[in-house]
Amino acid sequence: MDRTKQDKVMDAIIYSVTHGEKKAKDSILARDYDLQKTQFCRIFKKLSEEGILERTISNVYIVKENADIKAQEMYFQKILEEIQLIKSLAKSANISAELLKDVFNKEISK
């Protein structure tokens, strides 16, 4: 099965919006339809607010042009938030910036 660029972009967007959580998938597997509806409503609302999706007159969501760029921006924003959290935790634990940088470099090069 060939996946289109839009499919891949949507996967990346949904992953980004849900912060990598598998709540939507888990709710589908558990057949918890109320949870599915709630989770997907949140996802689509967020994507619409970010200008990534657009709802048509027939109530169908379509991926807007340049959605991949906007999704990438969302990814970078999430990464920056996590880096700031790690930085503040490291500071409170008296871990030097050099040591933290070494840890990052080792993890990234894996």
C-alpha cells in the first residue's frame, strides 16, 4: 500500500498534537467510541486552529497547502518545550551544561 504525502503529513501532525501519546489508537483498539470521538475532536480542533486542516461544507476535513511546514513548526515547538524542561531540571540538579550537551550528543548519535 502506497502512502501519499498527505497521509504521512497527517500521521506526523496527529503524533505532534497528541505529543506521541497513543490515546487515539488505544481508544480505537478498546472500541471506546466516546473516547475516540473526544480525542479526535480535540485533534481536529487543534489542527484547524493551527491552520493545518480545513473543514469543508460537506463536513470533511482536508489538509491545507503547506501543512507539512506547519506540522514541522509544531514539532520544533514541542522539542523546544522539552529542551527547556530538561534544562531547568538539569539546573536544579546542578548538572552542568557541558555534561547535558554530552548526554544529548550521545543520545542523538545512537
